[in-house]
Amino acid sequence: MADEIAAVLYELPMREIGGQLPSWEELQDIKAYCAEQDIHLHLDGARLFETGAYYQKDYSEITKGFGSAYVSLYKGVGGMGGSILLGSKEFIDLAAMWMKRQGGDVYHRTPYVVSAAMQFDERLAIMPKLYERTQEIYQILQEFPKLAVNPATPQANMLHLILPYSQEKALELQHKLATEQGIWIGNPQVSYHPKQSYMEWYVVITY
């Protein structure tokens, strides 16, 4: 007899496939199904703050329906490290107990909290600009038909750029551009096709 599903982890956005997001309707269907089946729905929201510009929704509305959530304090927020775990008091108390049992506790969390708090509002405020910049990059890439992107249209301020070269050849190109032009294009990764490779681009704004 198959065991019943007790919990589902869902990542928003999904880094391994270029930062893809489900449609708003699909996300609501997932939440509704888990609620109907009494399945605990956990949000891997490491980059949660990158989803608001795409959905055009408040974060409270995006996370509504999840039983718990993890949010990074360094990936989108830009802190030193650390993360936040959100859920009911009972859930958090249980998680804290198991964290200590498995040796995952830390003596001081203050540096992580302070480094994230120092720029939290500022970082959230630029998220729409990062999404707009990603849309601009997609427009530029249309001028190069040999390049492909995943997802096909921007859904967060990240993407996978697919190159028509093997990883070995792409690394040679990367080195040539870096040493001769001073341009860093990223770190080519092995793709499913032997004559292709890809790079993960995470769009930021530097001042």
C-alpha cells in the first residue's frame, strides 16, 4: 500500500529551470489541492521577493495558503547569510527543537539579522526595477538568434542563457572575453545536449 503524501515543498521561483514561476491560476490550484488533501505545503521562498513583480501581488497574497515558508536573508535581500522560517508557533517550536538536536543551532544570529535589516527596504524597493531590467535583457537577446533562454519569457530577475557550444568551447570563449575584453559572461555549465551549454544569469543593479 502506497503511503499518503504528508508534505509538499514548492520553490518560487525555481532556480534549476531558470527562475520559472507557475501562472497565478496554477499556483492557486496547487494550494487548493494540498488543502483539500490535507497535505502540508511548504514554500521554498529563498528568492520569494523576486516573485512580486511578475505576479503583481503582495507577498502576503503570494504566500497565503502555504503552511510554512523559508526565506533567504542573503539571496535577494543581500545580507551576510541566514534565513527566516515562518509558520505556526507549534511548527516553529518543533523546527527549533529538531534544529538543536541535529546540531544546526548558532550562538548569535544578530549579525545576520542586522546585515539584512540594514538594506531590507531598499532591496525590496528595487525588485520591480530588476524585473524591468531582465525584460530589457530579453529584448537585447532577441537580436542573437543562435542564443536561447529559459524561460522563454522573463518571470523573475534570473534566467538560463543557452549557448550553441559545448561546455569546453564555452569556457574557451569565456576566458577569451575575460582576458581580452574584460567582459565576464558567467560560468558555463554542462547541458543535456553535448553541443550546448548554459549559464545562469542573475540580474542585479550596481551603482
